[in-house]
Amino acid sequence: NSLLRPETDAVIWGNVPPRNGDFTGREQLLDVLDRQLRDQRVAAVLPQALHGMGGVGKSQIATEYAYRHRSNFDVVWFVPSEQPSQILRALRDLGVKLELGLGPDTVSAVRAVLNALEVGAPYSNWLLIFDNAESIDTVRPYLPQRGTGKVLITSRNENWTTDVANPVKIGVFHRDESITLLRKRNPAMNLEDADRLAGVLDDLPLAIGQAALWLATTEMPVTHYMSLLL
């Protein structure tokens, strides 16, 4: 059903999460990421040292980048990377989409996929997104070593080094980004309340997004919501 397919100019598009219609701000980070991938083959989206916990939006930024630049690639493929089995499954699925005629052995199949990407057959202009790649050793064997495609990695592991990928460090929202997201869902919220709530939530993007949705859904007064947090 064509209505269920993502709007995309890429010939092959797989596993990419739905686009977040509430995606807010991050323009400078997206610009930095774009410049990195124009100049280098591999880039990694990592948390700043103070924000190693989840919730700063690494995967959201990678997803938004994929949608914004989908017309620049023939292949865009999202690879869940917490476990080797996930990586193997995603790359094998890509090989099926590339119509490589893979055999039953998964290791050989994945090697064939990586080779196809590296030599650019049938497509040389590809973007692989390794999402939640916490272990360098888990992911490194599956990173194409040559070719004209691009690799984007998201990880909470700050030990990704420049010999593997150029890091783009992300932290919490700027306060104006927090306020914008809160008021996008709750236009009646005044600036002062939005500012106070953003402060209570430490401008953490995941928390801001959840609060914005909860307040819009329940119509709970902001002061009541904040009293539950404090």
C-alpha cells in the first residue's frame, strides 16, 4: 500500500523510524553533522560528557538527518546496533533488498553485503545508520572500510575515537528549544511557565517531549504538573 510507505526519494529505504513531527531545534547540530558527512566517510553522534544518560535525542537527530537528506542517497538503511544479532539481521535484510542472491549462511551473506557497498554495486551512494552502537568492538567489523557511501553512528559510549568516527557531541536543549517544544503542543502556555518547567526538567529533550505531550493530552495545569515533579 503506497499510503503506508514513507515519502522518500531513496531507491531503498529501510528500518528508519517514523519522522518525529514535533522535532524541534537542533539546526546547528544538524548542520555540523551534514558538514562532517560531506567531508568524512563516518560520523558519530555522541553525548556530551555531562549528559551520558539517554534522553538527549541522538537517535532523533539521526532520524531527522535521514529524512532531510533522503534525496541525496540511493540507499538509506537503519541498523539497530545494541547486539551483533541485530546488526547481522539488518544487514542481511539490506542484502535481500539489494537483490544480491544471498545464500543461507549469514556470515557469508553479510560479507557479501559489505562488499557490495564498498564496491558500489548496485548502488554507490548509500547511508548506513548504526543506532545505539554502545560497543565499538561489536560494530567495527560491520563498518564498510571503503566506498563512496556514508556511515552515521549513534552511541552513548564516549570512547568512540577519531580513528573510527568523527564525533558530533550533543547535549540537552538550549532553553529556547525547550520552550518552543513545550508551547508547540501547548500554545496557551505562557513563556514564564514554559521557562520554569524547562528548568525543572533540566532541558532534557526526552523529558521535555514527554511533558509537552502529557500536558496537551491531559490539559493538566503546568503548576500541578511541576508540583508532581518536585
